[in-house]
Amino acid sequence: LLVLQLIMLYLMGVIAAKLTERLQPGWGWVAFLFVVLNPSALGLAITLKTDLVFAFVLSWAFLFLANYTVTWNWRWVAWTGIILGLATHVRPTVQFLILLLPIICLLIAVVAPASSRPLRSILHGLTGLLLGVAVVLPWSIYMYRQGEETRLYSSREELRVVTSHVNILAAQRDGKSLIDSRVENFELASEELVRKDYP
């Protein structure tokens, strides 16, 4: 997994270089080095977290949208929708980007000087939206059948994330390291934080 994450970081650097070359020819290598040698990115690449996977998937979405501004081919938006649908399985918040695809395509068409097809761009965005929803839909149906209603993540996962944030807040409040300030009981910890910080 470590090698795979380092490969993803390298590919993110290549994508950044390609995007930079379009805007500023000859400077792609600088963008590549900024991405690949970024201490935060390197730190994420050697830990087993979803942050790098999320950034990697979104990098492809940005590249596909950049290709769309050059070719105005609907297939690039379709791939963007699919990629965003896959990214939603990594971080559910991406679902809102899928819903915004028609507006994003419209804004691209309005801003781009070479385009005079805003209506067609909206249709392209709707295509990407439908494909993104098609990728997310099976998981949504599964979660609904598990009793999670319309959420794309479980209540257990939500509790884990919120508990993690409570641990961080408690550590910062008490001036301790995160390891020394582990909070096991989420309910008591959250009540304590509210009582002490917001009397």
C-alpha cells in the first residue's frame, strides 16, 4: 500500500505539471516538485489514510475538466462525473460537487472565450451528474436498507469522526498531546467541553 500511495503522489505531480504547462509553459516541472516534495503530501503518502486517495481522485477530476475546456467534448464531463462518484466513496462530501456539475460546466462555458454554447455545456454537465449519481446509487441503496436513510456513511463512522474531533479539541484545550488526551467516553467528553468552554 505504501508503494501504491507513492505512485499516486507521483501521478498527482504529473497531473499538476500538465495543468501548469497549459497556463505557464515551461513551469510544469516546478508544479511537479511542489506536489511530490510537499512535506504534508509525503507524510500522507507514508500513512494509511484516505486523504491521499481523495486528493488523487480529485486531481483526475480537475484534469478531465481542464481537458473539457480545450475540446468541449462531453466525454470529459462524463468521466468527471464518474470520478466524482468514485470520490464520494472515499469522502461523502463530494456528492455536492456531483450535483453542481451542470452549473460548473455553465460557468466554464460563460468564462471561456472560445465557447458560445452554454446550453450544450449544461447538457454535458447533466450527463456527468447522471453518471456520478449512477456510481453512487448502489451504495446509497445499500445504506438505506441498513437503516441509514439517505446518508452515505454509517452512524458508527460518524461517531468515530466526531469522537476524533472531540479528542483533538480536548487536547488543544488542555495543552496536551493528542496521545495523552484520549477521550474514551464521547458523551461525557462532549458534555464536559460544552460545560467548560461555553458556560
